[in-house]
Amino acid sequence: MRARRAESALSLLLIDVDHFKAYNDTYGHLEGNNCLRMIGEVLRSIAKRPRDLAARFGGEEFAILLPGTDRDGALRLAKMLRSALHRRAIPHSESSKAIVTVSIGVANISDRFATPSELVAATDQALYAAKKHGRDRVEAAADQA
């Protein structure tokens, strides 16, 4: 609501760890927790402005809230996140890529989403599209309109 009042940008990224159940089944829950911790470190290294908020958003999902970030900036950050995770190269023998990857959905409050729940729903739809189109990719809500 603050972004609406100030007429400033606000972007949301939803990040899902690809094939995480297979990771847990292969390496065990303790190593699964360690994997999530490492991904969290990568998120914090990317979302480092004081007002950026990176948080766990359920089992193997994360969210990054980016005040003052437009759609293009959010897409750049999402791609940087994917690249940073690729460089981290966390082994995942059950993945076709042999490393842990993520799928990312992106939406911006200016993409016609009036309420926080609409923004989350649009970002979730973009995340679903990223997973549907092959995983280890970024999709933006406006691309799905």
C-alpha cells in the first residue's frame, strides 16, 4: 500500500527449488536443510539493499520483495540470482542439470495488480509458468497476460 501511495515501484519474486523432493529423498532432510540455507545465502547476496526483503515462503519456496524496483530491475535481479546459484553449483544427482536450480516468477505492482494478494497470485502464476516451461528459468507475470 505504501508503494501505491508513493506511486513507486514494487516487485515480487517467488523462487521454487527445482526437484527438491528428489533432493531430500536422495541426500536426506539434514542435507536438504543445508541446501536451503545455502540458497538463502545466495538470495541475501543478491537482495542486499536495506529495504529488500528475502524470506522463506513455504517448504522449498522463497520470496524477495523489492521496494523501488521496476519490472526490468526485478528481471535482472532474478537472472543474477539464477546465475549466482549456477556458480554455487550445489550437486543434485537427480536433476538433469546435475546441480540445484530454481524457477522464478516475477511481478510488479505496476503490472495492474492493485492488491498485495493480486501481486502474489500473479507472481505465483509466473512461477508456475517457469516450472511448466522447463524449470531453471525466469518468467514475468506480464509475459503471461
